[in-house]
Amino acid sequence: MNIFVPGRICLFGEHSDWAGSYRRINADLEKGFTIISGTNHGLYAEIKPHPVKFILRSKIGDDANVKSLEIPMDRSALLEEAEKGGFFSYAAGVAYQVMTHYRVRGLEINNYATDLPIKKGLSSSAAVCVLVARAFNRIYDLKMTIRGEMEFAYMGEITTPSRCGRMDQGCAYGNRPIMMTFDGDRMDVAELSVKNDLFFVIVDLGASKDTKEILNRLNHCYPFAENEIQKNVQKYLGKISAEITTEACEALKAGDAKKLGILMVKAQKEFDKYLQPACPSQLTAPVLHKVLSYEPVQKYVYGGKGVGSQGDGTAQFVAKDEESQRAVMEIIERDLKMSCLSMVLRSGLRVRKAVIPAAGFGTRLFPATKAIKKELFPVIDREGRIKPVILAIVEEAISAGIEEVCVIVQSADREIFEDFFASPPAIENYNKLSAESKKYNEYLMDIGRRVTFVSQDVQEGFGHAVNCAKDWVGNEPFLLLLGDHLYASKTEVSCARQVLDVYEKLGQSVVGLKITPGSEVHNFGCVGGTWIKRDELLSVTEFKEKPDREYAGKHLQIEGMEKDVFLSVFGLYVLKPSIFDYLQENIRHNLREGGEFQLTSCLDRLRQEDGFAACVIQGSRFDIGLPESYRQTVIDYRMA
């Protein structure tokens, strides 16, 4: 399995993470607000399990030699390595924390390439920590969210002599901006949507700075200020930084590059005024200021500032456009002999929400569904654990990186679902559970905190069910899964993750597909289209709900596929929020198909207006909607 973890750049609010943490001692201090983003550069690694050892091989910079760590997967050995300090200590610290909290075996990581500058304020150490947390999560299916990976990365880094702030591991969120709020020991993360593409240039100043000295001097100003210099540090890292960062958040969401540049210039000016006196040897930063004021680049940028702890480490500029970005990089590299990195914040949102309609009666499974909802029917997973169908579907979403899940249910059934996800067993039953099952119960309660239930009071079709989630979804793209389908990937990438990857690559709504013989097309929604990448990615030209064989042969045959073989809907979608406009229009005008409000015609409207991609899923789906298919699912799902 291959994974990538970027570095992170602090766009606004440097130092406010640790400054805000002092509120647990001095409540008069301001909360800390920080905006960070993952860079376009980072760590590339191939990962695989190892029976007994933790192995990390890493190639960093231009040094052709690969450095290696190989130690037993043993808590005491890992802790000893972590406490030594240095590059490998970060990896060992995370492995120690994961082993402390999870039952895992060893891991082998080959960090075969790194294009992230080291010790330049771009959180290379945090990227290593996230890399190890993510590797354990993926290899052992620990079902951590991105926030969970970030937390374990932080726990691992502070196991070492490093005393990093909490913002660094935000690189776990990838190349998208997030706003982090720090209030004592509490941290909140909010992902930001960017309306327009934004172009940045990151400059390695090729100088040096002493981050430990900067942090030492600034931390002496907390938790209580004793002189004017310390009051000024608290003033900037409190009220002033909070105001600038909050304004920058709105500018980012508006895609206003000019406003961002103005705010960067303001932030740097205020930083110099209030913080330089606390650590003049490092924060005077002559090289940084020379680059920021370098006249030949000014016509191409809206503004710039220092990065991270500041000092002569790294500078950042907001370029006016993509062409200006290239010009700035060429000028600085040619004239100042400094290396530059490009960074682009793309418009759009990461998919962080999933919707699962589960309000049907299950007519075809009557009378069993009179006693139990079909979504609560039991299945056996690969580990041999018996679980209800709905849990397996929620896990599919969460394992793909989804943060929040909405399950659409009938009002009368809501309590049943809520009890399963939110209520522990009665204490007398809990005490009878094995230690492993008690641990699994904690995991269930954690999942339950991410699940929201929305009622569908009348069942008027699949489209109507999806529309019930409109207010919960808001103006975000979302993953849609079916409440009576299970999914099993044939690769290391889950089925849900496959469609999410296509969305993040193409920026279009996506439907998962499966190859289906003509004799079965009347049972499924099907698509027509042209290949983007043969046998993998398709540009959809038509959606058709349960076509007959003749129609499919005339209109849905895909070039290059065998005759009488078609592509049907797999049961996984990533949809832009504009789908709700079409659903509501149908509902408002009572436009029904077969007596119900369907999704397929709205998908076709979305395709016409915005384009629609499709991917052939490398995996299997299991339908529990019919007695025979449920029987087969119980047999096959465990082995999938």
C-alpha cells in the first residue's frame, strides 16, 4: 500500500496553538486561532505489515543514503528509541502510542521519497508522525478518523523530547485549509471551503533559525505577563492574531487572494512590532524581510509573511494568479538563489459527510422485517464478528475518511437505531463481556458520536429519502451509500475510498459502477458514457433507471466492452449539494416516477449541468434486499 503525507504551512496565527493552551491556567488569555494547510510536497511511502518488528527506511533530501530504523515491536524498546530524540524518535513515539492503545503487530515503512524541506517550519517531523499513524491505521484497519490520526501523531511527537504545538499534525488533513481553535486543552478543527483557486509560493530562505530559542523566549511571557514586552506578546498572540486570522478565514472562503495578501502584510507588521523585542536575535530575521520586500516580485504578489515560528526559515507569498506564481519562483530562484515550492489551494471541499437511507419497510423480507429492521439484520465480517448491516455500512464510510454520517430512518424506528449506536449494554450484561468485547463497545460508542439520525416520516422513494438529509448536509459534497448494500473491496483501497479518490481528482460528482450482463440490467440503474481511462474511469453521458435489454443495447453499450455487457450502478455515489435543487424541484412540482420521487432523473440533471464521472469499482457489493440475496450475503461477505 502506498500513502502520501504532506507538510503543513501555517498561513495565519503562528504560535497561537501553545499560547491558547495556557488558558487552562489563565482564563483571561484569548483563545488561539490558526489557519493551516497541507503543502503540495511531503513524504511518500510504501507500507506493509511485519510480524514482529517496526522498520522505517527513509531517504531525505539529496543524500543518496537511506537511513534505517529496525527495532522489535515492543513498547519498552519503542519508548527508549522515542526518548532519544532525533528523526527516528518521532516514528518510534507514534508506534509506542499506537501499540499502547491498540492490539497491533509490526509495521514496515519504506519512505522512498521526500520532497519536503526539512527544518523550515513546514512540519516535517509532524508529517513523519502522521505517516506512521496513518500506516498503522490503514494496515490494521484501526478505523481512526483523520482527527484520530492527528491525535495519535501528536501523542507520538510529545513522547519524544520535542515540545511541538498542537497545530503541526494538522497536515493529516492534506492539501486543504483548516481553522484550528485552541482553548486550554481543547482543540476544535473546522475545514474551510475555498471559492476560487489560490496560488502560493513558499521560499526556503537558505538561512538558519533557532526554533527552540524562539519558543523558549515567547513561552516565558506566559501564563502571566510581568512586563511590557510580555504584555505585548500576549496582546499579539491573543486579540490581534485572533482578529487577523478570523478575517483571513472569511477571505479564504471567499477566494479573495488580494485580501489575503493585505492581511499577510498586516500580520507580519504586527508580529514584528509586538514579538521581535521578546527574541530579537531570531525574530529580527533580516533574510526574511529582504525577501518579503524584494522589489522585482511585488507586481506579481498581493503580499507575504513568515512561516511557522518565523525567523529566517521560510517565507510565503500570495501570488496574483498561476502565471504570477511561476514568475515569482523564477525570479527568486534566479536572483536570490533560493529554492521555492508552489502550493495551490483548490476550490471545492473534501467530502467529510455521508448519507445512508435506511427508512424502507423491507417488504420483500416480510415477516422478518415486522420484528427487526432489515438494516439491523446480522452479518459476519472478515474478523468473524457478528454485526448489524448498518454498522458495516457506517464503518465503510468512516474507514474511507468520512467524519460524520447521517442515517435516514422512520420516526418510529429512530430510538432503536439510537440505542444501538449511543447506549452501552446494561451494566449486568456489560460485565459479562470479554475484555476484547468491552474494548469494541468503546469503539461503538465512538462511532455513535459521529452518527446523526434524520427522520423520513413518509416513504416516497429513494430521491425523497436523500432529500431528507438536505439541511444536515448543507452546502457540501457528500458520500451516498445504500442502506441495504454491503461493500467489499478487492484491493487495499476500500470501495467508498475509490469513489472519493475520483471526486478529489476530477472535482465532479461520481457514481460507482459494476460490470453487468444484459440479462440483469432490468434490475439496476445503468449508465452510458465514454472512457476517460479505459476500463476504469468514465464520463457519464446518460443515466437510465432499470432499462430493458433492448434499450440498453441501443443506448448504453460502452465502446470496447463486450456486446450485451453493461455498466450498472454499484450503490456508491459522491454528489455535489446542487443535487438537492433538482430533488426539491421534483418534490415541489410533484414530478414522480412510478409513483415515487426517484434519484436517477436528478442525477441526469446534475450530469447535464455540471458533468458526472464514474469509476468501475474494484470490489463486490452484497444486496440484502431479497431473501436469496441475503442468504448469499451471509455466506459470502465474510470471505470477501
